Amino acid sequence: MKPVILTADSTCDASPELKERFQIRTVPLTIIEGDASYLDGVDFQPDQIYEAYRREGILPKTSAVSPQEFLEFFRPLVEAGYEVVHVDISAKLSATYQNACIAAGELEGVYPIDSTHLSTSSFLLLREAARLRDAGQSAGEIAARLERFKEKIVTSFVVDTLEFIWKGGRCSGVAALGANLLHIKPCLEIREGELKVGKKYRGSIEKVYDQYIRDLLRRDDIDLRAATITHSGGISQETLDHLRQLVLELAPFEELYTLRAGCTITSHCGPATMGVLFATR
């Protein structure tokens, strides 16, 4: 049986430390600002998106990893004797997964997975894949298990403003205007691979964080092995520490990671977005 290597696109939002710990390699999406192109998380960082928006009022665009880029990423791994389990952002949100499948069709032993999620939910899939890899399972076995495990992932987050989502074409201007005038802070959820609006909160974003967490962690089927608090910046360390304490009071996860969303996710959600992501049993 060939050794297994785990890969993902950059939207998995795993920190460098976690990528090293779980032996995950990533391939970056492209960030396009004017006539210039950059690599997500390599030569373009999330705070630069906010700087560009404040300066020009325009959001950078994001571009999927191309089939050729995937071929150049996968081929050296295959030639080195690995089989590859690869996790991508939901196919309903990006062409990245389809392009990975095109590249994988030209190679042997590459298993692309449509996470049907985004951001650190993909990391939770990779974390599970690492456990299976370390237990000696083959790439095919791991891919099959991930197809089932992804159905258990819960992805949601609350946003402070719909401005960035509107600018990125994810909601209508009327909806954004109405929500902002009414000080509504919506919870956005991933359902069947698509972004849907869940509960709508009102009040300061700090109070919304607390209520969202209490609502979210009320369920009794939570897998307590791991979760992430994932945010897009613009949140104080004091607030993040408080949210971590609140999460652990309500659901004592064995591991709780506080992670910053990368450029691709940040460009669509704007500052002060925060979500708690986990799996169910």
C-alpha cells in the first residue's frame, strides 16, 4: 500500500502550525486586485483585502485553482510514490473541486473530495483524514470515510455587515441595505453545499456572538473531539478569549482551535465575522 499524503486548497484556513502537525499540503487560490494576481496566503494576506477596500471601495476577486495548476501540484506527489487525498471548498461555491477532478483524471491515486463546506470545516475533514491515515488506512478508504464524515460537519457563522457579501454578489443590495438599516446580524449556514440565511440577530456584534454560540451549542449530538472558532479579523483578543471560554463552558471540546480565515473567505464575509465549526456524532 502506498503512503498517503493529505492536500487541500487554501480555503481550508488551517494555520501553518496545524498544517505541519497534521502533515497537510495546500495549493493556493488566486486573488486578483486590478491587473495584478496574487496567491492566497502566500503573497497576499487577509488584512490587505480590507486595506484595498478602504482605499478604493473595490473588493479583490478570487479565482479557482486551474486544472493545470492542480496537475503541477499533484504530479510530483504521485511521482514520489504517494497516493493523495485532496479536500476542496464546496463545488457549489467554487470551480476548484471540478478542476481538481479534471487533473486527478490524468493521474493515478488522487482522490478529490468535495467538502460541501468551506473554511475550517475543510480542516476538520483533514484532521479526521490524518487520524485515519495514521491508523494505516489507504487513500481510497480514507476518501470513502470522508464522504460520510462530511455529512456530520456543521458550518455556520455570523456577520457584522452584509456589505462584503453584497459586493461579492452573494446577496442583493436591497437585502444588504435592509439588514444594515435594521442592525440585523444574520447567521449564515452551509446547507447541501450552499450558503443559506439562518437566524437573524439584532444588537451589538459582541452580544450577537454570545447568543449565536448559546443557540448553536444547545444541541446534544456534538462530537466533542474538536472544533474551531474561526474569524475574519476585526475582533479583539479579549473578545476571542471570552468566546473561547464560553464555547468550552457549553461544550467541553478536547481541542478547540482559534483560527483566522484566509483571503478567499475574508473577501466575501468582511471584518468581525465569526463562526464555531464542529462535527456531530
